[in-house]
Amino acid sequence: MTHVIVLGNEKGGSGKSTTAMHLVVALLKSGYKVGAVDLDLRQGSLSRYIDNRKKFAYLHGKELPFPLVTDVSESALDSREESREQETENLKTALQKLEGCDFAVIDCPGANTHLSRLAHLHADTIVTPLNDSFVDFDLLARLDPETGKVAGPSLYSEMVWNARKQRAMTGDPNGIDWVVMRNRLSSTHARNKKNMGEKLDDLAARIGFRLARGFGDRVIYRELFPMGLTLLDLGGPNSPVRLSTMSHVTARLEIRSLVAALNLPQQQSEQEKAA
């Protein structure tokens, strides 16, 4: 069955689309058939990323791997109930088109929308990129201003908890694996980094997510977007862009480390199926 990976966080600028694209390419390069769905219907960063990739491949004659992309339309109906029913059907149809894929990667908007909540219900793995900031932490939990201790789960945590509860009611024995990745970690600001780590460890034990190291705050991630490339497309004699510094090599290791940390199921790759 298709393993659904949802990139979710009710805050923009946390790196969801960048993470989604790098996961897509990492899985494609491992020989898997991968689908992609962009639910951020306003900004469409993942869709633009893939479009940029197609243009780059065409203009430069490069053979790059691509996911199977399906679109989900936002309902224009006035009735809230009818609108939700239509969007539910739209997402269902999109996922049905990806049933032949080993993995489906869904990029959600930085907002609590009906489509985003639906996607979380379908998730087998939820990946939540989180900048190393207490502003971002506030979406996961509320802190007591006097003691600095975790006072309770916040907006996004409650949304994931509801998704897990509804999923459990369906009788699914596997449930939803939730991974929070600490993004844009810096070697500076050691005190903030330590405090964030302690609070996240405490919260992980309380509400049941796993922690993974995300991506460093590197300019290369932003530079590759206009070309539609990822760090995994770089390096080697046929690379469309050559790695120029050791930091870029280190950044590629961050991608591979994240994929390993997700503990995704070992599906049969396309090469193995063909054999």
C-alpha cells in the first residue's frame, strides 16, 4: 500500500516545501515510485518547485527523476458543509490516482484548513519542520511564563492528536508516526538551542512524537529552488550543478540522515519489481 507522508505545521516559513521536495527526490533516487500533492493552494511552493525542475530539465537537456503529481481543487461552494464534502471527495480522488505509488508526499499549508486536517487523517508519517525558536514551539505547546515549563499542548499538537484519535477509531493497528524535525539549527546561540532541546524532549514524552535533526540554515537550499533542484541532484560527473564547498556535502548528509530517521517501510523499489 502507498505510504503517505504529510508535511505539516500551522506556520509558514518552517521549511515544509523544501523538506517535501528533498524527501520526494531522495525516495525517487532510491528507486521508488513517488506521488506528490500540494495542498498549499495559495502559495503552491511545492508545485512551483516541481515546475521549475521540469523547466530546468527541458532547457538543459538533463534527465531528472520526477514524482507523479496530482492536484486537489479548493471548493468554491458557499455552503460550508457542502464545501467540505466536495474537498473531501477531491482529496480522495487525488489519493486514488497515487495508489500505484510506494510513497505519497503531501505538502500542507501553514494554516488549519479542512484539506490539511483531511491529509493528516490519511497520514502514515507526519513530518513537522520546526525552526529552533520558541515562536515556532508555541504551536506545539504553551509554556508557563513564570516557570518556563510546558503547560499543555497547543494548536497544532491538538490537531495531530485528533487525527490520531480518529485514525485509531477506524481500527488501523499501525496508527500515525509523528516526527518533529528541528530545522535551521545553528552552531551559535547555544543557550537557546539547549533550552529548546530540553523543552522538546519533555514534550515528545508527553504527547508522543519523535525528534529528528533537520536542515541547517544554509543558503544553498534557497538557491536551488529557482532551478527545481535538490542537494541530491548535485555531485558526480553528470551533475547539472557541481558541489563547490564542503558545507554542501555536509548538507547532503543532513538529507540522508533525515530519511533514515523517518524509519519508512522498505518497499520494493521499481528496479526490484522489474527484476
